[in-house]
Amino acid sequence: MGNVIRVQHLNYTYPEAKHQALTDVSFDVAKGEWLAIIGHNGSGKSTLAKNLNGLLAPESGTVEVAGMTLSEETVWDIRAKVGIVFQNPDNQFVGATVADDVAFGLENRGVPRDEMVKRVDESLERVGMTAFADREPARLSGGQKQRVAIAGIIAQRPEIIILDESTSMLDPAGRQEVLGVIRELKDELNLTVLSITHDIDEAAVAHRIILLNDGKINEIGTPSDIFAHGTDLLRLGLDVPYSEKLKDALIQRGVAMPKAYLDNERLVDYLWTLHSTM
Ligand SMILES: Nc1ncnc2c1ncn2[C@@H]1O[C@H](COP(=O)(O)OP(=O)(O)O)[C@@H](O)[C@H]1O
Ligand SMILES: [Mg+2]
């Protein structure tokens, strides 16, 4: 398998900024891995994403993607390997129709017309948006817009897809819609997925989670390692779900509850086992 991303001692400071946005960040990502990145607002998550695809250039340290070290010579090749889906679906459209929009990135890279048409069709098919090819992007739902944004990235045949809070403006159905598409694409295309999120259920499907705090890696671990922090997760930058709040309230009242994170379903199962032993 091997690593598709290797970051070593990465530092980044914005021009004119007083503080470093990233300090001595090092980690590897295996090919085909799903890695979540969590942390409070301003902890450096988006800055890290932009350093991984060359939208920002490291101040010091190295970023390697698919065997290439990020530099002025490799930046365009790396950008083609790493696609970022941003938070606000409305800021991501340039085309008058859905198909134009998906074609835009390919046009910019000089992909020949026949090949372009083929890739646009294929990508819209993969995200289930073929029927919308001639529609205006502005008229789509939030989840559909993000699926089109994903199609635009997939059309460029990336190895890595970064979701930078891409589901945070969507309703629960839209979130499921987008995550479902990503999960399928990941398997079909052997993609590596980095998802920046405040959503515990989105973080829970990752193989590993990186916790950023003030530009530094605070912890890297499996979801169960990280979720063992319980309601401290709020402070660490995740939205604490209803099931965890209820669990804490029950603990306050002296009910014995497991320390591990329980989603709604598992909480209900646990409460039933308690009930049957009473
Ligand atoms: N364009 C910018 N210019 C100057 N400082 C910035 C810029 N973008 C972000 N920052 C600062 O860098 C730090 C990290 O920001 P960011 O990576 O956006 O965090 P996150 O995505 O985790 O919310 C914050 O202190 C933020 O204020
Ligand atoms: Mg951000």
C-alpha cells in the first residue's frame, strides 16, 4: 500500500500574521485511508488542507504527495492529485450548467474535447447527477450542489479528496447523501479521503482522526481513542451529539454508563439492557 501523503515538520505563517497557523506538523496517510481532521475554529485545518494541494506553500518542512515533493515544479501535478471540496456549495460554481461546471477544471488543464465530454458524463454518473447535466447549478439543493462539486473533482482523476467541512451547511439528509457518494467513490476509485469536520458521525467512519489544536497536532488516534474523551470533545472541536449529552446527564444521576462513544442506536440498546436487569 504505502503512504500517499507524507508531511514532515510543516510550518506555515500567513503573510503579515503575528502567529504561526501551523507548527511542526508531521503525519503520514496510507493510500486508501479515510482520515478525519478535527479541531476548534482557527486550529489550522483549512490551512493544512491548502498546504497539501499547493494552494499555500509551506514556510518550512516538506509535503510529499503521491511520491512528489511539493515545490514550484510539482505544484500543478500535485493540485491535480488532490481535490478539495469546500464548505459553501454556492461559492464553488463557475459554469452556467452542471455539465459546464464539471468541465471547467478539465478545460483549464487542456484536456481534449472528446475526452472532456466522456469524463463529464462519467463523473456525473458516478455522483448520480446525470439527469441534472443541463440544469443551472444555482437551482440545486445543497446536497446536489456538493455532489456536482465532487463530480468536478473526480473528473480530474485525483488520488486524494479533501472535504473541508463540505457537509456542514447541509441538512442531515444532504450530509448522508454526500457522505454516501464519497464512500462509494472511495471504494470504486481507491481514493484516499481526508475529511475536516465537526460532525462526530462523519469522524466516526474514519480509520484515524487527527486532532489539531492551535496549529499543532494534539493527538492522532482511532475514533475510539479520540471519542474516549467524552464531552471534552466539545472543547476539542466536535459537536457533541444528543446521545453523549444524555449519557452525561445519566452519569450525573448515578447511572452506570460505558465510557465509549455510543450513537443513538447503541445508546438505546444499552438502555434496554439496563432496563431488563432492573
Ligand atoms: N488568509 C488569512 N490571513 C491571515 N490569517 C489567516 C488567514 N486564514 C486563516 N488565518 C488564521 O490562521 C489560523 C488557522 O486558520 P484556519 O486554517 O482557517 O483554521 P480552521 O480551518 O481550523 O478553522 C487562524 O488563526 C486564522 O485566523
Ligand atoms: Mg476551516
